[in-house]
Amino acid sequence: MGIAGSRLERLVRESVRVSPAPWSHSPAWRASLTLLIGLATLAAVGHIELAVYACFGTFASIFGGRQPLRGRWRTQAATGAMMCAAVVGGALVATSSHRGWLVIPVTALVAALGSMASDRFVLRPPGPLFPVFAVATCAAVPVAPPGVVVAGGVAVAAATIAVLLGLLEERLLARGASVKPARGEFQLDRTAAVVAAVVIAGTVSTVLGLSHTYWAMVAAAVPFGVDGLLAQTTRGLQRVVGTVIGLVLAGLLLAASLPALATALVVAFLQAVTELLVGRHYGLALITITPLSLLMVQLGHPQPIEMLLWSRLAETLLGVVVGLTAALALRESRRRR
């Protein structure tokens, strides 16, 4: 077997490998419960259209999963603040009539800061994917200036619930002394590659007139959550295949036209399943991430289902191609050095 055949065999083997995922149950129940509380509250007060902001605040609960329980809430509070800042930044962009272009440099800046923070503080999950997802998505939802305060308030409330649940878990279960979180070094070349991928994906998507540019920018950042071209290529392929399968499930759920409270229950369940799967196999997790994301979009801004599904597929493909190209360029740059 030649070199190309060997690489292809390794790629296939990595693509189907299911890994153990210790520490996944705690983030799963916290993320699911936090999101359910937030969405049920918004549904009860008649403002389910704010669900997307609550979702991003909830992401505070998934960070620090591999740290000891004692003191973990500090990591969750810090990452919660990061996610809330991304929500506010995105909402500020959304007040502008030029948000379609303005979102690209703003998302690139958040990608750079998120990448450096991930490197420096050894965040888990790694990379800038979550803050990029937050700022780019929120920038796509038009709001008036007062809506920025509302968006930030909803995100802060959700993040606070997530941190309080983490504190409760620590009080009930933690044993022993706290462990100081690890510190890492910046990888400026990787940060530059992430920024380039986000900018190119966002620009191409906007020029082509695609309707959900943020999906392309998020997909472009996906490969940089892992190291090494093989792992990055695997992650990109899993993103595409998982998205395709997830779109089938999303289509069924969207066609059901569930009421807001029922949708909140489904979304909370999908969030829990996602957290249980993502550490084991990224592609499997995309089967639930995809309908979760589309249901959140429909809660706030209902759109024709067929257009929504095709947009998700097209922008995912675009973003993955751009992200993998940037990852390859990074590998070649490091080789030359």
C-alpha cells in the first residue's frame, strides 16, 4: 500500500473510532437543565424569540469538564463571561444596517481572542468555536439598541444558572483540595490560521449571498479544536457527515411544528445527548447538534424549512473546505520553519 493509501486508511479509521468520554455526564445534565430552565421561563413569559441568547449563556456549563470539581466553577464563571461578552458583541453588530459585512471583522477578532484564551488557559473544549458561534449568530439577528441590553441580560442569567448549578455540584460531591488550572502557551500561527479561515469563509458566503453566513464561519473554525492535520481532517469530515444525517432529523422535528414549550423540552434533551456524545465521536454529536441549532433558529425567527436545511448544508460544506485549507496551510508553514 502506498503513502496515499496508508493515509486514507488512517483517516477512515480515525473517522469511525469511538473514544471513551469520561466526565461527560456532569456537563450533560448541567447544560440540559440550565437550558431547560431558561427556555421554559422564556416560553412562560411569551419571549421564546430570545432563546438563542439563553443558549449561549448555557455554554458556560460545558467548560472545565476535566478539572476537579473543587474550584471548577471559577473556570465556568470566566468562560460564561466570555460567552456573554460574545453575545453582547454580536448584538451590537446586529444593530447596524451593515451587519452583513461588519460581522466578519468582529468575528475574526473574537476568533483570535478565543484562540489565544484557549491556548493560554488550556480550555476544554478547546479552540474558539463557541465564542465564534455566539458572536456570529447573534450578529445575524436584527435588534434595536435596547435589544442589546436584553440579549446580554438573558445570556448573563443563563450563565449564572449554569455557574450556580456547578457550585451546587461542588458542594454536594467535591472531595479534597482544589487543583490550580493548567497554563499553556500561545500558538500565534494557529490563531492566524483560524482568523484567516473565518474571514475567508464569511467573505465568500456573503459575496455568494448565502443566508446564514455564521454557519460558514463556525464550520471554518471547527478543525482548529484539535491538533494535527489528520485529526483536523477527521473533524471536518465528521462535521459534514454528521450534519447531513442531522438534517434528516431536523427536517422531521421542524415539520412537526411543536409548540414552544415542547420545543424547549426537545432542545434540552438534544443538548444533553450532544454533551454525552461529543467527547466520544464528534460526527455522532453533530446528528443532535444540527437539529438543536435549527430548532433554536426557528424559535426566534421562523423560516421556510427547505431553505433552512439547504442553507445549513451549503454553508457547512463551504466552511469545512475553507477551514481544512487553512489547516493544511498551517501545517505546511510549520514544516518550512
